[in-house]
Amino acid sequence: MAHDEEAGYYAVRARAMESLLVEKGICSPNEIQTMVDRIEARSPADGAKVVARAWSDPAYKSRLLNDPDGALADLGYRMPENSPKLDVVENTESIHYLVVCTLCSCYPRNLLGRPPDWYKSLAYRSRAVVDPRGVMREFGFQVPDSTEVRVLDSTADLRYLVLPRRPDGTEGMSEEQLAELITRDSMIGVSEARSPQTATAS
């Protein structure tokens, strides 16, 4: 199926599902539009704000890892009642997490916005599982051999947010400055957060 045909197919399905939800009285057109607008307004900057707080506040970081919904609510991000469960995982010197959705494109849209096209591609979805180190190299990130790589498969019921390692040389930086170092890709796990030097040069 060509990309345009596939997009059209899913658009028709989405409209049919919307009509069914309204017809059954599960939600109104306004409620659906409100949810769409809320998701469309999200971007990786929202996720970066959360990560920057976790880097700056050990107590908040602990809560984020153990009670993501509660920690997100502290910053004004209230997940919809029926939204998928969110797990936050922390990259460390010994373990590096990489997120993929092998079936489709399940993604923490409430924090990162729309998934990038490469995340939805069959190439990424298949290769991330069998050759995660190779995939990360293509993003310019070489994981040390001593670091264990764990691939997490996002599903319709469970989404993941990666808490990237805080770069060296960031002591004393404000949350706003730290957020500038945090990229969408680092919160998926295909790369690291940027160093202050890299951020200044770009």
C-alpha cells in the first residue's frame, strides 16, 4: 500500500470511529476536538521540561520514576483518564534504554507530540529490536560496549519516556538551560542529550 493510500485509509477509519463514538454517546464532537487540540499542542519541549526538572530535583526524579502520573500532574500535565499507562525509565552508565513500537507507532504524544516519521517506519520498528546498537550509530550515537542496551516495546496500553543521562559540565545550569539540551531523540533513546558545547555551537 502506497504511503498516500495508507494515510487515506487511516483517515477514513478515524472518521468512522469518531462517528461511532458520537453515535453511541461515548463522547461529543467537541470533546474529541478538544483532545485532538491538546495533543496537537504538545511538543518535545514539554517532555524536556519534565526531564530538566528531574535532573534538577532528586525528589522529583524519584517520584517521576515511581509515580509518573503524579509527578507529571505536579508540572501541570494531567493525563486523560483513559490514556495508556506511562513508564519512565532512566538511562545510566550501565544501562541504556531504546524505545520502539514494533506493531505501529505507539508513542507518548501527551509529552512529546507527534512521533517522527522514522519512528513509524518499518525499517526502524524491525531493526531496533535486532540491531539496536546499529540503529543508534546511524543517529550518531555510539553506546559503549560496557553498557547494556535494553529495547522497550511500546504498546497501546503502555508507553515509555526515557530519562536521558545528564551531560557533564551542566552543574549550576537552570532548568530552562537544561531543557535546551534535551532532544526528542534522547527521550526515545536513539541518542544522548546534547552537551553544553554542542548546544552552544548549534
